[in-house]
Amino acid sequence: MLYVPEMQVPDGLNARNNGLLPLTWVVRSAGTVALPSLAVQEALRAPSGGLPLGRMRTMHQVVAASSARTASYTLLLGVFAGMALVLAALGLYGLMAYSVEQRAVEIGIRMALGAMPHDVRSMVILQGTRLGVLGIAVGVPAVVMLAHVMNSLIVGMRPWDPAIFGGVAGGLMLVALLASYVPSLRATRVDPVEALRGG
């Protein structure tokens, strides 16, 4: 029941308030109801003499509508993050492949002087790993500074979450290793004689 102090609020003001700010009723049910039941509608319609009700929604629908914008922002950021990761992997792979091609003579000389294939592979992977570490060293401070902006967009996100930052850094290092591995295999296939002739 709703009690309005008649002596304090005139009828005209009541009518205006009801027009501007209509009443919102919250009904709890014992079980999970997918849609508002007829019993609830009848219980709300009966005291008013059968006046029509406004839009009826479940609490799940209310929460989903209020968090729809945040969910779309999160999805959009996830798509852009995935695209950035793919572009970083392709860029690192291209850079390492170009570096191996440019250093073919050096690699040939190393192998002619007795360098084993695993030594050459380790050298190329170490170069790619250094680039990954450099990217993480530059990226993490920038992300920490931008985390406060993200905190205003995503509800419940802490500005500094070590688990997330560590997981992303580990994922980027894994991408750097994988992007360096294929060029390192190509480096081990360099023929020292052909490389020296080409040089």
C-alpha cells in the first residue's frame, strides 16, 4: 500500500508527480519467472479498478538493459584487442623473417665456423624475445596509466589487476616466441656455401 499525506500535498501536485514520475512496483516471487505472470498482473490491476499497467519486465531484463552499453563496450574492446594481437604477431613475424634474410651471410659464416643449428635457432628466437620484452616494458606502464579510463567504462574492474596484466604479458611473450620460431627454422636451413656466394 502507498500512503500519501493529503494535508501536505495538494491533489494537483499529486497528479503532476504521478504524471512525471509514475509509480514503479517491484514484485518478488518465490520461484524463477521468465515472464510476468497473469496472477501478478491481476494483483496489480485489481486495486486500481482495472486501469492498464505500464511495461512489465523481470529483474533479469532490467539488469540486462542497464548493462547493455557496458557489454557492447567490452565486446568492442575485446575485438580490437584481438586484432591488435594478430597484427603484432604478423608484424613480429615479418620483421624476424626479414632479419633472417638480411643476416643470411652472417648465419652462413656462423654455420661454416661450426655453429650448430640449435645455436642459430636460439639466436633468432632470442632476438624476437627481446622485441617482445621491449614491447611489454613500454606497454605495461602505458596501460597502467590508461586503466583509470577503462575503470569508468567497465564496472568492477580494478585499475591494477596483476593476474590480468601477467596473463596478457605472458600471452604476448608466447606470441613473440611463436612468431620467431618459424624464421628461426628458416635460418637453420641456410646453406653456408650459398650464403657466402650470395654475399
